Amino acid sequence: MHKLKESFLNPGREFTPIPFWFWNDKLYEPEIKRQMEDFNKKGVHAFVIHPRIGLSPDLIYMSKDWLDLVKYAVCEASRLDMQVVLYDEGMYPSGSAHGMVVETNPDYASRGLRRVAEDTEITADDTVIYEQAGIRYVEGFTGGTIRGVHFGEDDGEPGAPPSADLLNPDAVKLFLELTHEKYFTALQAYFGNTIIGMFTDEPCIMGRGVSKEILPWGAGFLDYYKKLGGNNSDIPKLWPNAENGTENAQYEMKYRKAINARLAEVYYRPISNWCASKNIALMGHPENSDDIGFQKYFHIPGQDLVLRWVAPENNTALYGVHSTQAKCSADAARHSGKRRNSNECFGACNRDGIPWNFTADDMKWYIDWLCVRGVNLLIPHAFYYSIEGERRFERPPDVGPNNIWWADYRRYSDYIKRLCWLMTDSVNTAQVAVLCGETGLDWQETALLYQNQIEFNYLEDMYLLDENVSDGCIFVRQNKYNILLVPKNILLSDEKSTLLRERGVKVAHTAEEVTAIARRHIRCTSFEPELRFSHIKKDEADFYFFVNEGERQIETTVTIFVPGNNQKKYELWYPFEGRTADIEITNSSNEEISVKLSIPYRGSVTCFSC
């Protein structure tokens, strides 16, 4: 117990936040060193070097001058016992090497599929791959771009770098040569020690600024689609059709599965293998908040909480596709045996459209929202090298050295470390799994589970295998589920349905069914819809982590169901304050205890049991 308490109060440096550090101005070595030493003093022992809009026009991305500055920072990090994550693009989305892939070979630009009238003029770069009823289906360049690192290279500006075809193996190979291999050549001695990862950022097949009427495509994709059972005649059905919605949805699903498989094969797998071969982790996140299928290629699965998609207001904490993203990365890590999972958090999460209206109060809410769902590595977006001129309004605000809370930041870095320590090398005890595919994580049903403190994990259907199902449970690594919630938008095959039924697993289709049959780990005397909860086991101890996600203080009595309770000791551990206290037990038996909980607005507390 003493060792656990000491680790909780003073967690190790490995649990540090790892912020994006925006290199966005003329860079000077003394200033790089000064900022790094300042980070370190505030409890921030790692960072992502992120080339960003505002770099000097004479500093070319991946040039010798750029690599020399990166090497200087990495050498200083080594001296300070800090760690570095390299960023694979200039600026984002990843895959084009700041346009150099397309500059080297124009045929490597992003491609898409559009439909036009048969008399519409097309270019020599376009290919008609199907015609029907006066409509041509044309494969061609999308004109998509990425955000660049110099002024004049942002969305819609003439200098925006062209995005690359991520479904073309040759284009991706060139991307690796222009970025990853150059970094390795310059910094090989630091890979696997000071340099711990490579961050890939929401790779997008078509690039930014592309019409929503255009669908992702790519060099050689039609042949690939046919190998997976598709056909040219499927193509008209890939667009929504009110008269034939169900049939079209089936074809769209088949197409999306093929697109995802091709992206995984051509982009994610080679980059993942490259990182593994260099003894670093593939980090970052896919394009969409519920892209759980791609997470298997990340050594540290990740997601991206930006633009206030999730927030304390407007029910977005529980509702909408973005509300699934914390558990998307956490549950993918749980089931694939990955020790850490991350979130690029706080980016442009300002209130009411006011650029710097993001309080420390809000920041703590986001930390709690992520960690109670299982995220255990936070990547704050962002610490700005400079906020001169327009830079301060580029995806604001700075959530580090240029904010008013910086003098007190050690309180937040310590808090992040304590929660990330708690959620690392531990197993949550959820007995409910919510079935999902590669994408499309349910949030309609899960809201009620959160509100009733019933813990669950998203489970991809690929884990429903004969060897994983027995004795009324689904076993995946250290996780054990006796209830499977199958939302209405998820198809459970007859074969897998039979397997579950014959092995005695309870299958539910609504959250109401789950609440009626689930064995609770805790129960509140009053309905507390804003109370979030996770019961985890770590080093033979039990931790009951509670977070107040609402706007009022929570006062309730919680019954914790613990067989063999009389032999256990209990304490309350306060992660933000960094203290522990005796617990007030109002009722106790060999099967349960009841404790009073008082959790203030934006508060959190852990009940420790050993």
C-alpha cells in the first residue's frame, strides 16, 4: 500500500504530458533551450516538435537547417532527461511531406471519384471508369491540399501544399524517404531512447478543401476493390439515394471497408513497421473520431479532441460521434495489449468563438473526461514557441507557457501524471462490451450506461472468435465480459450469434436491457447522471475513480459491492490536490460498504481499496 501511495503522490516522469510544441517563428537555439528548461521545471518532460504556420520563409521543411535545429533540440532533451516525439509532416494532414511527394511526381497527388454529366468536359488526367444513364463516374485528382508551415500556405491560400495519394504504395514509399528516413539518418543515435515516437496526424486520402460530392479513391483502387468482391456496376450505388437507401448503404459499407483496408495496407502498416524497426512508437491518430479499426497499427493508439467537439455544455460529453473518441483509443489499447493510449487534446477548445477563452477550469474538465474513460497519455495542443502577430490566432489558445496559468502549471502536470499513472498497467473491470466494427461506435445507447455508472468497453467484432468465448463470457486478454450490447446499427452474423448463445453470453440490444441485468460494481442512493466512474485493478489493489462531469456539486452515498470486504482497508485519494484521507464508511458488511461522496464542481476522487 505504501509503495502504491508513493507512486500516486509522486508519479514518474514517463507519465508526463507530451505537448505539441509549435515551432512557428524564426528559431534560435538559445530560445529553444530556454523554453525546454522551462517546460522541464513545470513538470513537462517530453514534447512533440510540430512545424507550424509562421516558420521563417527561408527555413525549408526537412532541409539541413531544419534538421540541424531538430538535432539541437534532441541533444538538449537528452541532456535534460527529456523525451521527444517527431512529427511526420509540415503541417497536417500527414502523408505529403509538405507537398514534396507531389512536387517529385505530380502523378502522386490525391485522387478521388466524382460523377458528372456525360457532356461535361474532363481533363487528360481523368479516367472514366463507369457510365450509366447519362452520368459518367470519373477518377481524377481532387486538388486537395494540406496546411503548410509558412504564411500563405493555409487552407484556400495559393501556396497550400498539395496532398498525396495515400492509396498509392509508391507515393507512401516516397513520403517515408522524404521524412522518416531523413530524420533517422540525422538522429539515429537518439532513436529508441530520447526519441520515443513518430506522430502521424489524421492522414486524409483526398486532402483538405475537397467537395463532399467527391469520394476517396486512389491509384489502383478499382482493381483492389474488385479483388474484394466489388464491381464497376457498384459505383453508382456509392452515393446516397433516397429511393434505394438500404441497398445503397450496403454497397457504401462494402466500399468503405475496401477503402479502409487499402489505407491500412498502403499507409498505416508500412509506417507502423518502419517505426517498430527503429525502436520507436507509431503515435498520433486517424482521421475520424470513431476509427477504431486503424488503431491496431499504432503502438500507442490515439485520438484527437479539438474544436470543442466535446464540451461540458450542449450534451456533447455523451452524445455525438466525437463523444466516443476517448474510449476508441483506450479500448483499442486494452484489447490489443498496448500499454498506453493517447489523446491530442484542448486544440481550439475555446468557448463562444473567442480565441483565448479557454480556462484552466475547462482544461481540468477535459483531463477528467479523457482519463475516466481510460486515456493515459495526454498530448496538449499546444505550447507555442511564439505568439507574435497572427500566430496567437492560429488554432488558439496556447495552453502552456503563454497562458496566464503557466506559473501554476506544475499543479496540472502533476495531476495529469497521477491520472495517467492510475490508468496505466491497470485493468478496468467492465463486464459489459458494446459491439462495434472498424468504425461507427455507438453513442445513442451508451449514454444511459454512463449515467448509471455501468462501465463498458467497445469491442470490435473481430474478437468474437471461438477461442475467446466460453463459460458465459467473452475473454480478450485481461478483460472478461458477460454481457454484449449489440446496437441496432451493428450487424451480428448468425454464426457469431449462435456462438454467443451456445456459450451462454447474454446479448442485449438496448441500454435499458443492460441496466436491468448488469451486476453493478457501485450503486448511488440517488440518480446521478453526471457522475462518471471507473473501477480498475492495479497491483492487486482496487481503485474506484469518480469524476463530476456536471455543473453542480454531487452529494451522494455510494454502495461499493466488494466480496470479502471485511479484510480490506479503504482510503480516499485526491489526485488534483495530491493528498490522501481516511474514508467515512456509513455501512459495512462482508459483501459491500457504503461511503459518503462529496465531489465539487469539476472535482474528482479515487476510493482506494487494498
